[in-house]
Amino acid sequence: MSASKTCSHLDQIQVTELPEQIDGCEECLKIGSRWVHLRMCMTCGKIGCCDSSPNRHATAHERETSHPIILSAERGEGWSWCYPDELFFMLSPQ
Ligand SMILES: [Zn+2]
Ligand SMILES: [Zn+2]
Ligand SMILES: [Zn+2]
């Protein structure tokens, strides 16, 4: 991971840990749809689906709320993505 560019939205991160149990994309569960991969909003903790999923709820959530950063909710991945900066990064453990 390159550190040449840094995200300027780190102060909006409120949630850094994935929930113990993730049932799936909250919006897909409501409408009975399917998802491919899951992402968690790092501002409010909402679970949404990735851009490979038919409904792209993680991106839809960012558009609606302007919550800028998602964390991969796939166990063991640990990367984050900032929408406004279009930047992948890993939060180093404190
Ligand atoms: Zn950012
Ligand atoms: Zn979804
Ligand atoms: Zn959010």
C-alpha cells in the first residue's frame, strides 16, 4: 500500500471494528436481494454491499449520507476505501 497520498477524512471514522456477527447487507436483506461482498461504513457502522453486487448499497449509502469511508467486511481483508479521495488504505493497529 502506498502512503504517498493520505485520506483527509480520518476524523470521520467512528467505527473501526467489524461487528461480531454480520447477517449480510442490511438493505439487500430488506428487499430479498443478494450481494457479493460486504462493506461497513466506518462512520455509522452500516453494512452494505460492494460494487460487484447488483444493488451497490455501500456506494448508495455514501451518496445518501456523505459518510466517506468504508471498511471491507470480509474477514481478514482489513482495507478501507475513501470515496471522495478514491483511496485504498489500511488503518494500522494502534
Ligand atoms: Zn478521505
Ligand atoms: Zn445490498
Ligand atoms: Zn454510514
